[in-house]
Amino acid sequence: MIEDQRDLGDFEERMNQWVSKQGILFQLKHGAGGSGIISSLITLLMRLAFLAVIVAGVLWIVALRKGGGEKTMARNIEQSVGAYFKASEIEVDGVRRRDGKITVDKIELVGGPDAFFEKMSIRGVSCDRSRFGDLKNVWNAGQINISALDVLIRSGSETDEEARRRMDTLF
């Protein structure tokens, strides 16, 4: 009987060493005896955690792809800034995203017929942009910092209607 207890003790010790080598997930799943409500809850929580990791990974990939590269960002900036200022020509250079900030080296605009300016040059633009901001269709840049702004403003208009359209662009 003493020898059986010694064999049982050796077996339990080897079994404990083997279980400890299997890792935390194995221990959590099978630690409560493999049955019962605790084991079922732990198994369910592990599955939900695994699903959450997969969903987070998919969202991250979608955010990376939807934001596009710097060329896509430059094109989007050209479209939105050009439409806002009613520019007939626009050129955007040096668009970069670093550490949640967007920087643009230079934006050159030539005013259209309804614009309040003839030419505008904006240099050193920076603003905040989170990666997950790309998942939204509407983006609020918050504070926009500009290092230099040169504007050749149109003086006067032929008609009151033309003056009103130009003023609406500015305000």
C-alpha cells in the first residue's frame, strides 16, 4: 500500500509538471476538472476573447486600407480643398502621415471665377488624424497649423452678384 501511494505521488508530480508545461490556456480550460459551469464559462470567455482579437485585426486592416497611401490622401485633399475654395487649379506636395499627424509641405491654388483670390500658396500644414478616423466618412481635423500663407486677393467685382459669390467662398 505504501508503494502504491509512492507511485501515486510520483504520478501526480509528473502530471503536475506536464500540465504546467502545457501553458495557461490549457490550465484554464482543464483546471476545473474539465466539466462543470466554471470550465464552460472559461471556455466561452476564451472563445470570445479569440473572436475579439480577430475582429480587432480585421478592423485594423480595414482602417489601413481605407485610409490609403499618401497619394490617396493628396488626391482627397486636392478634391476637398479645391472645392471649398472654388479653385480652378490645385497642386498638393509632400503629404505625410506620422504619429497621428498629417503634414503637407505645400498647397498651391489658382482661384476660379467665384474664388476671392487669384493665387494662394499654403506651406507647412499640419493637423491631427487618427488611424481609426479613416473608418468614418466625415473627418474633423481639429486645429490646423499653417507655417506660411501667401494670398493674392482679388480686389473688387464687376457686379454685386459676383461679389456675393466671392464673399460666400470666404465666409
